Amino acid sequence: MRRSRKRPTAPAPAAAPAEPAAAAPSDTGSEEDLSATKWNFFTEELVRTGLWAKLTRVPSLTAAAVGWAWRAGRRDLLVALGASTVAAVLAAVSLVSVTRVLDALLAPGPITARVEAALPAVAVVAGVAALSGTVRLVSELALSRLGTQAERLVELELFGLTTRAHLVAFDDEEWADAMYRARDRGMYEVPRMVTATLEGLAGLVSLASMGGVLAVLHPLLLLLLVVGVVPTGWAATRAARMEYEAQRRLSTGRRRRWILGDRMASRDSAAELRSYTMRDSLMADYGDLADRERETMLAVAWSQTRTRAVGGLASGAATTLTYVSLGALLVSGMMPLAAVGTAVLALQRTQGQMQNLLYLLNRVYESGLYFADFTEYCALARAHLPAPPTAPPPARLERLEVRDAVFTYPTGGAPALHGVNVHVEKGETIALVGENGSGKSTLARLLGGLYEPQEGTVTWNGTDFTAIGPAVRERISVIIQDHTRWPMTARRNVTMAQDCDPDRLAHAARLSGTDEVVAELPRGWNTLLDTTFASGVNLSGGQWQRIAGARGFYRPADLLIADEPTSALDARAEARFFTTIGEHADRTGAAVVLITHRMASVRMADRIYVLDRGRVIEHGTHAELMAVPGRYRELYTLQADAYSAPGQG
């Protein structure tokens, strides 16, 4: 049997979602370009939403945050809640002790006796202060641990879904947008929401304890508390909203500025930047964006100052009213002097607590919006997960068959494949040829178990791929044209796993020519292939393609799919590759699916399929296809004539 060499249309790793058009670094664009994008997805909602709407949504967000905290670290959650309760009790004990200190000091009698009478209460205040500090440290440690563990949990949740979902999902615009929003901020807001929620719960408990103390002192104090907090709370919320609105309005410009900065400092773009003398125009674009940000934030700072000034005046008036009321209560005998002193201290503390709660409320609500991005994407991702297998893992390949397959990408339009029929027998080499856009790579993805046809079937020894599930890919190896350059060692870039079989590695390296590449690396197989790290090295495109070829040869498989495996190789390396792919197939007994534009390389295939606009228009051996007029003979003759034409070297 002849072995054809071809590069797998296999798991071309899904590309990250494309950047929104507004983020392209081509020019700064208009103000509308920088504001009317998905970067500002929640701006209007956050600015428009009032306090009551936020309050009504807090319970569900709190439940969600506590749920994630419970999953992340039950012990830390219980410690944090317990510490909050203890802190609240200690705050109340402290206020009651202060009252007793003041009662003792203000009582009639010699000062020495009064001080001695106050000492036990002073000792309690001091002990409570020391203990409160310890409790606060314990609480902060628990919250910090929870945030870190929640972040890890959320990342594993998201990437666990992205790596299991059907490959076709990555071609869906809705999926790409949802994943971008989830990764851009959604997943990072979950730990933020967890810590803000738990801090808010702690604040509520503390506020409740101090409110109880105030109610015991005099019920009117609770009303005075609200009056005193409203002005400063309004000012703080208004100022924070101003800054947040500005930050969201600037987010696209900042993102674009970051991209421009990255391009100006990146090795990948350095050569083209200099070749096209782009420095001045890029610096001008960068400066325009930086100037716009500076002017916006200066204006916000001035507006915030005015708002805080108004809030300060109103707060001053409220404070005056509070002290006048306390004075009236004292003069009228409705409150003793010691209670008034305690009330002043309690009011100050509770005002600070209420202001902090308003801030935390805003933070929880804001994080909740982005948290919704994360949860919505997770739900969407779960809908794209493979169904549980209903058939046992596949046995060694005897026959792989595509029957009447129709496949259309999520973007819609004409089907990429129409009623395609292809089969591969054990040990065979088949070739897929055709012009660009004919459906070769899409068909290879069906053969590799990466796509599922909307109509028709793909079977392994008669069993449908959908029944077998992802396990079928364990028996398939691929060499991808647009291979990934993993930031790992040369060895890991071939084995694609932590373990390594030295014999298989040596065999794969020899067949692909990777042995020659590794021989020149400073640390051999242990060399890191990423120049963003100090010890990393850079490989040429041809060297990387040899690494990708070695990946395909290293994996023990019944089927090798090679999708344009030599596009970046020189003539000598290409000839070597096509010779050794047959040697590999003979040694392993694997079937080979070869996709290539090098028509001379498919002559020895057992069967050649010619595709055009998603249909198989011809199939047969090289001799059979050359014997009749058709697309294959046309393409082969054109390429042969180009090589044999006078003056062609």
C-alpha cells in the first residue's frame, strides 16, 4: 500500500475570539467608535440603576457568592462568618464598656475613687480592642484565602468547559462574544464578588450590633444615624458613579492604547514597524488616546470635588442636627452624659459602617453583572459539550467511513460539505485534493472526530462517532498546518504530555527531521521554545513545522491526518518528510489521510478524492484520474507544467 503524506485537518486549536473592531490599532477613531462597543456593555445599566434596584438583586447575588465561597473553601467561609459575628459582639461589648467607663468617671466622689471604679471597664475596653484586632486579622486571612481559592475554582470551571466543548462552537459568533466577556472580566469578578459579599455581611452584623446599642441608649439615635449618613452616602455613591462611568467610557480607548503599546514593544511587530516607518503615526495615535484619557479624568476629578463639597455641607448640617438633638436629650434629662458620649462614639462608628456598606453594595452589584457574563457563558458552554458516549471505546481501525455528510458552519451560508462520501481502510493512504475553499480541511475535521455533520454519518468500524464520543480521538493523530507554538520545552511540544516514551520520541524526531532541530538547541530537548522567557529560543517556521510533524508521528494512532504538513519546509526537508511518512505508516500499520497542494506527493496514494465547493467530484487512483479529462488532471498538469517550463529552477 502506498502512503501519502498529508497534514491533518485535525484539531486546529480554536482561535481566541477576534478583538472587537474598535480595538484595532489602526487609528484612534471617533468618539462614537470608542464608546459604542461591547467594551461598554453595562455602562448605561450601571449608571441608570438606582439604589432600590440594587438592593432587590443583592439577595440572589449574595446566595451565589456564598455558594462559590462554600465550594472554594468551606472552612475559610465558616471562619470568616464566625469572625464577623465575634467582631460584631466585641464592638457592642466595647460600646457598653465605654458607657461604664464614662459612668464611673462622671460619678460624684474623689477622682481617685472614680478612676479605680472605671479601671475594670477600661480593662475590658483594652482587652476587647486587642481581641478585635486578632479577630480582624483572622477574618482578613480567611477572606484572602477564599478569594484566591475562588479564583482558582472559577478558572478551572471555565477552562474545563472550553477544552471539552465541540470545536465547532469556536466558529460561532455568539459563543466567541460570550467567552470573551466571561474571560475578559466575568471570571475575575467572581472572587471579587465573594469577598465583597462576605465583607458586606460582616458589616451588616456589625451595624446591627451597634444599632442595637443605639436603640438601647435612645430610639431617636437610629433616626439621627440615618440622617447623618444619607448626605455622605449620597456623595460617595455619586462620586463613585462618576468615576465608574468615565472608566467604562474610556475602556475601549485604554484597551486600544494598551494594544498600541504592546505592538510598539513587541518583537513580532518590530520589523514591520521599522520597515514601514510607523513610529511617528503610532506615537501620535498613542498620544491622542492618552490625552483623551487625561482630560476626561481631570474633568471627573473636578466634578467629584463639587459633589463631595455638596455632600460635605449637607453632612455638616446633619452633624449639627445630631449634636443639637443630643444636647436637647441631655438638657432634658432624657439621656445621661455618659450615654451621650457613648452615642457620639457609636454614631461615628455606625456612619462609617453604613458608608462602607453602600460602597460594598455598589461593588457587589457591579461584580454581579459581570458574574452573569460568566454564568451565561458556562450555560452556553455546557450546551456545546459532547453527549455521554453510548458505545465502548473503539477497537483498532478496520474502516472509517463518511457517508452522505453535510456540514455547515455556525456563521451560516452555503454548506461547507454537501453529501460527501469517503472511506479509509486499515493501512490505506488516501489523499484529499482541491483548490482553496473546496472543503478539504472541513472534511479532515470530520474524519478526525472534531466536527459532527448536521446530516449523514461518520463511522469507525461501523459505529457512529457520536456514540463513541471523544474517545475516538485517542486513536487519531494529526499534523496541523496552523499548528500551535506552545510555550513549553521542545520535548513537551512533541509529546504534548508530561510523560515521554524515549524510543517513540527518537523515532518521531528522526522521521520529521526534528532531530536536526534539537541538535542545534542550547539545551536540547529541554530547551524552552518561547522567547518571552529569558532561557527561551526562537525557531523558524520550517523548524516549527518539523516539531509539528514529530507530534503526529509520536502519537500511537490507527489514523494519521496530515494537513499541508510541508508548507513551510524547504525542498530537501519536504522530500524527506514525504518519504518517511510512508515508513511511519508501514511500521505502525496506520492509515493516512493526506491533504496537500503538492500534486506530485499524492501519486502513490491508494485513493485520491477531488473536492470542489464541498462536493467530491472525482475519486480514484492517480492513474485512473489522469486517464480521463477532469479537475485532477487539470490541476496536476498545471503544476507539472509550472515545474517543467523553461527558465523554472
